[in-house]
Amino acid sequence: MSDELPYIENEAGGIAIPCQLKIAEDCVQIGQFCESREDARHWAEEECWIYSGEGYFCVQCNDQIMRNISNLQTKKMN
Ligand SMILES: [Zn+2]
């Protein structure tokens, strides 16, 4: 698996994975800062973040997408 994911590093050298979408009002924006990229990624997976192939996005944003899709479908039907 490639490791070209976007990572965020803080002053303390912690590494976190940002949410790729940031479309939900309650989006967590950034994952927990961990000691390594592997840990950051592990954290995202533990939190059930969704891997898009280019990055991860949080469960809240996933819910938002689902809502958007169902809104779209409702509009089409009317
Ligand atoms: Zn998000």
C-alpha cells in the first residue's frame, strides 16, 4: 500500500491524519496526534474513518454524504 496520504505534523512531532472532506458540521477535522504515521492510521481505522484511496474521512462526513445522497434521491423523485 502506498504511503502518500496527507499527514499533519504538530510542533511536538506528533502525526495525525486530517479528515479529507470536512463537510459535516460536526466534522472532527483532524485525527488524534500519534507518534508515527502507522499509529495515526491505526487510530483512523479504529475510529472507523473511511479510506477513500487517497486519504481518510471521518464518520461524521460519511453520514453527511449519505444525507446528501438521500436528499438528491428525494429531489429526483419529486
Ligand atoms: Zn470529517
